[in-house]
Amino acid sequence: MSNEKTSFNDASRRKRFEKNPINGTKYTIAISSAKGGVGKSTFATNLALALKNLGLKIGLLDADIYGPSLPKLFSINQKPESKNGKLIPINKYNIQCISMGFLTEEQTPMIWRGPMVTSAIKTFTQKVEWNDLDFIIVDMPPGTGDTQLTFAQEIKLDGVIIVSTPQELALQDVKRGIAMFDKLNVNIIGLVDNMSFFFGDDGKKYHIFGEGGVKRTSEEFKKDFLGEIPINSEVGKFGDLGKPIVESLPDHEISRIYLKFAEKIKLSYLQD
Ligand code: ADP
């Protein structure tokens, strides 16, 4: 009797920790944020482009079902074709892209319940013909909801990067995000402080949202602090044009910061 119980427990435990890898990629890295508007999608797209500039094969999965950003940020307005029951990602800037925004009209409100979100995520991870990628970068929706749970429990995530701005209010939610990923055994690669300061005309640094908060939070939770990205109006400008700064101006100081992040990630996962 007790043996039966043990084997059932073992089987259910195994099942719980069996996570599906996304076919067609070596590694899957999620970009998450506690709040909306902190620059998560901007980070995900520019990081993907910087990794591509290092010669890697990259996919971008926009998992923000409710508010997809990729159609705008990459200026994509075509629908993906399907072949043998699988969606073919759209190739833009030499990156394989999928977003719910490719499948719906721009103005359609996304009124989706939990199980529908789960099934959309399954489609994007199991029914897309991702082809021979080194990394898929997943742009998560903000917060700690159904998408994060589905990914963390069912998909093999190799790591997550948490993007935040330095305000106290954002940091409160970052702590919740860290607790969630820790609890779900997802490796947190580190935290990024976006829009941390800007250089005034006088050449001085202005920390308008407070200073050092993201770094302090990293230290408090013993996570790596990956670095800061200053506020720079060019970032928003090129995002709005549908050709992010790393693609438009690869030598810009902001693009160089992204390249450093990309190099760090490449080094941690790929040996050569
Ligand atoms: P999220 O995905 O977290 O909702 P977005 O990536 O859409 O945030 O960014 C929100 C806004 O902030 C956008 O207008 C974007 O261009 C702008 N933004 C992001 N990062 C920076 C930055 N480093 N400097 C200036 N503007 C930025």
C-alpha cells in the first residue's frame, strides 16, 4: 500500500516538473516586468536585435496576449501563414517573430479568460515552426498572471530577466515577481534598471525616479544586477518608427549597452 502511494507521488512529482522545451530553439529566455510601461518590450526587442548582431539566430515571441507590442515595434502588418498545421513565424530584421497582434485587428480588445490564454501560449510554443534558433526571447505581459504561470509551469524556460524602473512603487511589484519565479523554480538571470537617469544639457546625471533602487533590490534578493539603461528620447523615437534603436543605429551609446547585455547572455549559455 505504502509503496503504491510512493510511486504515485513520484509520478505526479515527475509530471509536475516535466516542462516542454520549445521545439526549434536551444534556449528560451523570458523578459518580465512587474508593471507596464517600464520598457520591457523595448528591452526584449532591442536585446533580440543585439543578440542577432552577435551572429546568433533569434526568435521573438510576444506573449503579451492582451497588449501585443511587436507589430508596432517591428512595423509588421502581415499575417503568418500556416503549413502542416503550424504557424510560420514572420521574418523581420532577420528575426523570427510571432505575436497575437499578427492574428487580430489592431483595435480588437483582448477579452480572454485564463484557459484561453493558456491555449494561446501552447499554440505559440508548440505550433509554431521555429527554425534552428539559438535563443527565443519571450516578451511577457506585465505582472504575475496566467501567462507567467503557464510559462513557468509548462514550458522549459532557461531564464528570466526582470526589467524595472527605479521608483519604489515599481520595486514593490518587482519583489512579488522575484518571489513568484523563485517559487516556480525559474532561474532569474538578473535585474535591469531601465530609464534609470538622464543626462541634462549641463552634462549632469539626473535620477528623476530615484537612485539605485533596482540594484538594491537585486542585492536584497541575492540576484545579479545586469546594469542600467538611461532615458534617451531616441529609444522611443525609433520604437515608434517600427525599427528599434539597435537596428537603426547599432553604434549609438544605447545600442552598445544592449550589445553588452547580449554578450553576457551569449557567454552564459553558449561556449563559442
Ligand atoms: P512595457 O513593455 O514595459 O509596457 P514599453 O517597452 O512599451 O514598456 O516602453 C514604454 C515607453 O517607454 C515607450 O514609449 C518606450 O519607447 C519608452 N522607453 C523605454 N525605454 C526607454 C529608455 N531607455 N529611454 C527612453 N524611453 C524609453
